[in-house]
Amino acid sequence: MSISPTPTIQQSGPASYARVLRERWAVVVATALVCLLAGVVSQQLLPTTYTTEADLLISPIDNGDSTFVGVDVFRNISSDPTPNVLTLARYVKTLATADIVARKLDVKTSPEALLERVSVHPLSQTNIVAINAKSGSPREAAALANAFADATVQRRTQDVQADVQSVIARLTQQVKRSAASNAAVLPIQQRLAALRSLVGLPDPTVSVLNRADVPTAPTRTSRKVVVVATLVAGLLLGFGLALVADMFEGAIRREDDLVARARLPILARVPRLPKKMIDAYLSRSENLPPSAWEAYRTLRTNVMRGVVGDETPVVVVTSAMAGEGKTLTAVNLALTLAAQDMRVVLVDGDFRRPMVASIFGVVPPRDGFTATFMEGHVTSALREVPLVKNLRLLLPTLGHLGQIDLLDPERVQKAYDAIRPHADVVVVDSAPAGEVSDALLLASAADVTLVAVRIGYTRYDRFETLRGAFANYGVSAAGLVVTTRERPNFVVYGSTMPVPIEMKPLQAQARSIGDRTAARRRAAHKG
């Protein structure tokens, strides 16, 4: 039997991002909190730094003034002061200036290290250059900024004085040559007089506008800024990690991905049952909630709707790996079928970890499933279930693990043919087909194969292994029985309907059978 896959809508774009946030919000929040804590702690642990500023002013000479011809001073060439301030900024940030500062402050720090503690900022649309200095000491920061300002003025003065002396010497020679030739020397003498008045004076175009003050508080980024910046960065980083984790996560996390990968319909969605509830159910002390039974009734309807022909169908329930709820699915499917007044044989085909006998409190026989597929003996191997009408069990032969090696397609098919006359439906709980080969032999001869999948637990690689094994053995699965992330609902429409089996009377009956068996064994031992 095969059932056409149901279509699925793939999420993309904003809807996909919203889904990742909804499913992995804990990763995003945790990352944001870690980044926030790291930012605040780092702010407190960083060394205390003091910053202060000194300002240099450029007073450019008018471009028509001929006094400073040949002297390197700043001129008012255009209305834009940017070229002058950029030139002076480059002048400040040089090793020559830093060398003067190092000698003036008498420090052992290298000029290169001093330059790293200073930043120069030309103020746009002004004739001002700001010198920012930082240090661990407020006084040292102020001294460093002022020293760079003074050193810059000193260097500019030295360069201007050198140019003035050079021009004076050249003009003096011109006066001597002009006197010898009786040429006019008055303009030259006037310019010489003007230049000699500049000897010993600082550069008239550069001066210290504001000296640096000693800072009263350390320079530190505002805590509010740190909190906001690190929180935003942490949220973005956390969302990125959530996307990466969602992309490379080993477990199947969403039904749409499962359906798209498996190309199979979901025949039933079973709510996620707590382990304590499952253990209580399997130990026959408590029953399942109504929403779980409704899921298995839905599975019964979907399976039987796809059965074609009059021959008794064999339904194998398997999974990709252990722990996906295949045994629970097989048992409850058998119970819901029996509740529909159908004769059901539940076969425990998991030879490595048989559980059906312990669930129903039945002692495994000495001529169980082995005798069935070896010799075709079914009637003597079937076990009745106390207080459960229409349900009989076919269990593995007690202590015969070697029966696994006797399995082959022909014997499995012969065993199914021998069981069919005794039931309307045969349900087989097999081992995980993604892990062992005997489960594949049981599935290859069955009419219907169901795959139990547990969202958030079943791994992609194991599921792909199962698909590959099915392809090799020619197994066509009918559909999926998915254990979802939803919690069971104890109040549903029609929740007063009777459950297929009452577990507590069954527990008492099993305990009575166990007590009688133990009494017989003690009596036999005494005899």
C-alpha cells in the first residue's frame, strides 16, 4: 500500500526568520546577555585614560603682502582655510615634532610612542587645529598636549627664522651690488628693514589659541552607550548563531522539512508525552490522555483507508533510530484496531529489545515467532491478552536471540501467510530499520510500513540512512507517525469517550497472573 504525499509549504524570507526566532529565542537572548555583560565588565576593567585638548590658530598673511616673499608662512590664498589646516596638522604629527616634545618633557618614551598618544583634528571651515593627547595621568595628558602645541610653534619659528635670515642675506648682497652700480636701492632697503624687525620673533601665522587644561574626569564611554551598543551587537550575533544552528542542526526540528525530505504524508500527529507518563502507561498504572488516543484513532483510520483487497494486511511499525515511539505506536494501533471489533495479532518483531510481553504482562512462550517462521506453527504460539478482546500476541521465542540469523525474505513471507488466517489485521513492532537489517526484512514483506519520527529527536543523518536502506530493500513506506512538540491535551472534544483499554484492571490481572506463576514455581522448587 502507498499513500500519496501531502503537499507542504516551505517557509522563506521573513517568515523563516520569524520561525527561527520563535524556535531559538533562548540562543538569541543568551548571546545578547553574554555580550552585554562582557561590554559592561570590559568598560570597568579598561585602564583609566584622561584626554585633553590644545588648539593652534592659523593667522594667514594676505596674499598681496610682499614682505614675506620667500618666507614659508601661511597665506590667505583663497577663502577656504582647509589647505592651511591640513598642512599644519601634518606638521604636528611628525617625528621631528615628537622628538622636540620628548626632550622638553624629559621622558624616556620614544617619539613613536608619543605620537600614538596624540591625535590631530583639523576643524573644518576654521583656521584651528586641535591637538588631543591622552595619558593615564591627567597632568601628563595636559603637559603632552601643550608640549606638542609649543613644539609645533617652535618648529614653525625655526623654519620661518631660517627663511628670514636667508632672504636678508640675499637682499643685503643686492644692496651692495646696486650701490656699486648707482642703482635705486631704497625699495630693497625698506624691505630689509621690515625683515630685520622680524628677526627673533615667532611665526606670525601660527600661535597657540587655547592651552590644554588638566582634565578632572577620565575619558570613558557612557555606560548607556555601552549597554545599547553591546545589546544590539549581541542580538545580531545571537540571531546569526541561531540561523547557523538552524542550518546545521542534526535533529529534525520541523514538520515541513520532514515532509519535504521524506516525500511521505503524516498519518498521525501524537502529542509529546512526558517520560513519566509513558513509563506509567507501559507499567499499566496510568492511561494516556484523550488527545493521544485521538491521534492513534486517526492513525487507525488513515491506515485502514489505504488497505486494498480482501487479504489480511500486515502493518510494520519501524523507525530510523531507537527512542522514537515505534513500540508505543504499534501497541496503541493494535489496541485501537481491536477496539473497532477487529481481530488483531500484535507481533513483537524487535528480537533485541522485546517489550510487548512486559507491557501486557504476558510470559513469553518457548515456541514463539521462531516456530512461526521456521515451522508455520501459529496457533500454539499466540498468546491471549487478559481483559483485551480481539487482541492476541505473537512474541519472540524465549532465550533464542539466534533466531535473528534465521530470518530471510522467504521465511518472513511464509510466517506472515501463516498468521493472516488468524487475524483481520497483523501489526508488527520491528526494531529500528535504520540500525538493524532484520527490521528491513520484516518491512519488505509487509503490506504497510509506518515510520515513527520524533520532532527534535530524530537525526537527519539517521533518517537518510533509513531512506537509503528502504530503497535497497524495495520498501515503500506508507507514511509517518510524528511525535510533535505539542503537549497532550486532557480536555478535548469527546474526551468522555471510553479509551480502548483500561490499564489499572489489566495491571491487577497481570499481577494476579504473576503471583500465581511465582507460587507454582515455589511449589515446584519445594517438591
